[in-house]
Amino acid sequence: SNNNREKSLRSAPSGSSWVNNFGHEGLGLLLEALEKLLDKKQQENIDKRNQHKLIQCLKAFMNNKYGLQRILGDERSLLLLARAIDPKQTSMMTETVKILSAFCIIGEENILDKILAAMTIAAERNNKERFASIVEGLENHEAQQLQVACMQLINALVTSPDDLDFRIHLRNEFLRCGLKKILPVKLKETEELDIQLKVFNENKEEDSIEPLTSPG
């Protein structure tokens, strides 16, 4: 909740002056703390809780244009968010993929390349394919909000490029990475998830028709 977030910001080092200068130095401290926790080999429960809190702080921080620009202006942000796509921590992953979806939609033109690069680096650390964790999150029937958020991110990533070939390339990468196995099997669907699946399928249809209808 916002109260807890306030408290966690206020109880941070050097009290309220830290909150006042939050935009200036706070983001750096947040990212540093998040990196330290993500780097820990043995993750205790408290570490996981704190990671989640830090992601919530980042989310609160990007609620205005200034905060958003600062986050996108720090190249560590995307890499750390990509590393926080952790299917074992469903609540944190749900928030993280929502943040990345928002970046796809409101970020500047080259944001997609930056997000994909961050995902590639994060996945290489774990010897995984870069979209594997997102597809894994989508398979988690215990966490419907996570399923919806993952499908939203898939749609945001796949529909971002103007270039048809690139859209098809990204979509096929997701399908090869396990999405194809999941999609025909009706996921325990909620209305929200249904909408996201429709969006995915409609865009897929449109892209397969486009070469036939484009002039020349």
C-alpha cells in the first residue's frame, strides 16, 4: 500500500532529506539496493520481500513524467527490471511485467530495442531463452493476474515494431519458446485474459494478411 511505501521511503537512510532529494539520488540508491538483492546467491524470504518493495517504489516513482524519464535515462533500470522477471516470485513479477508493458507503450522510439537487449542479457545470466520466463509466468494457473500481465507484455512487445517482419519474428520467437503449446489449450480463462488472447490472435491474423493487401 502507499502507506507502507511512504514508510519504507521515510525509514531509508538519512530520513526525510532522502525523500526530498529522491529524484536526484534516490533512484540511484533504489537501483543499487535492487541490484545487491538480485545478486545474492542465497535468497532469503526477507530478500524477496525487499526486492518486491523496491519494484513497488520504482513503480511509484514512474507515476509522473519526471520520474519516468529518470528511470528510462538510467541504463541499469531496464536490466534490473528484466532480471526481476522471476516466475518464482509471482507478485513481484506481475508488477515488473506491468512496468515493462507501460514502457513499451509510453517510452521513446528505441525503447523496444533497449528492453529486448536487457531481456537478452538477463536471460543469458540464467542460460535461458530470453522470453522463457514470460511464457513460464503465463503458464502459472495459480496466479491469474500474472497470466494477464504476461500476455499484456507479450502483446506490447509484439505490436511495438512498425516493421512487419520484425513483428512476425518476435511473435514466432514467443511461439517457439512455448507459447504455441499453451495457446490452443484454453487457459483457465478470465475475461481479462480472454481479451489479451484475442488481441494476440487478431494481430497475428492481420500480420498474415498484410503482405497480400499491401500495394506494389
